Amino acid sequence: MRRIIAACVAVATLVLAGSAGAIVNGEPDGNHHPSVGALLAPQAYSDGTWASCSGTLISPTVFLTAAHCDWGIPRLAVTFDSNYDAATGTEYWGTWHADPQFRGAQSDPHDLAVVVLDEPVAGIAPARLPAAGSLADLPSDQGFTSVGYGAQSVTIEKGPMFHYADIRYMSTSDKLFAINKAWLRISMNPKLGDGGTCYGDSGGPNFLGAAAAETDIVAATTITGDAMCRATNVTYRLDTPSARSFLASYVVLP
């Protein structure tokens, strides 16, 4: 199913439902990234689409996403269907756990959460996490592959409109703008040939490498970016002491 929302509604969705970032200047993912899933909106809040945020399976029972995707309820469902249909789709239920230090501070927001699934997910190989400090010295031409279920396009009529469907998309970039203590800032400027994220991809993975050089290592999770989804993909590093401190409670770290 598809939805179209205006910019003012997109901002409200970002605040209330944790939807930040969708794949733009990309293409349908198909079965290329089966470990990437969608955090599903509770039925009472759905407006015809269901993917409220994105995320990644990092162990058979742990789904990684963003803390600001919190719905305020302990039990949530995720799907790994590349094209999710609420009537026929496959869902996995689990319990929500956010980093207790999540505050949204720019220096280090601790914007991580997991859904610990009731049962292991069969037939999907979990993605890997980066080694400690391994992202600190990446080159400026480092490639990334962004994957998620958010808005796939933005059109301008009387104002910006963001177009959504419950479909997993992917895009690539080969330009790293900056490395900060907690962040990787990645180009998603289509004029430079790059794609990236938009409203709806929060918590989704940015895999290290692109095209033939892509790996299954989730370097960083999508958190935010520019309002029009055309400049910079701002992602939360997973190799830092703070990220690893939270993740160590749920998975074995490299």
C-alpha cells in the first residue's frame, strides 16, 4: 500500500512515530538484503502503511533499530518481507528495549534500541557489527549501502510531498563527508550520483561498502538528515564505546 504525505505531516511523523529517513535515489531491494526489516506500526496507528521504522537482524533473536522509534508499548512486531502486505505478510513479535541513556543529545544521542524476538528467525543470516573503533579512519571515498522501508521519493507541487510504500529499498553512496565522535555523515546528493535515506528509514542499516565492495557489516544506523532528503545522511556509529556498551547486553560483539 502507498501513502503520500505533506512535509508538515512528515515532521509530525518524525516526532511521534520515530520515522526519519527513507531510501531515495535508489531501487527496490528484492532479496538482496534479507536481514533488513521493518518495525511495524501498531494497528491503531496505521494509516494504510505499516512500516514505521527500519532495522536489521543482528542475531537470530535480536532486531536492531533506533530508540526514537519507540511507540511507548513493550510488544512490537517486525517483518523481513521485502514487500509487506498486512493481510498475508510474515511477522515476528518481540519485546522492545531502548538504550536507557537515550536523550537525543547531538554529541551522542545513544539512539539505539532492539526488539528481542520471541523465537529465532530461521533462514535469514544476521548482519555483522563493526569491530571497536574500526570506523574512525575511513577514507572520504568510502562507499556505503543504505537500506530501508521509508519514503522512496519526494515531489514538489504546492509543497514537498513524501511518497511511501511498505517496500524495502536500497541505495548507495561513495562520499563520506565527515566522521564525528558518534556520527558518520554520508553524502546522499543525487547531483553527485549518491542516494540515501529519508522519512521512514530510521534505525535502518548503512552497510560498509557499496556495489561489488559491499559487506554485511552494519557500520551505522540511520537517525536523521536534511529535511528534503537530498543532501546528507546522518548515521549513528556502531563501533563506539557507547554503542557497544548497549549492544553487548544483547549480542556477542566482534
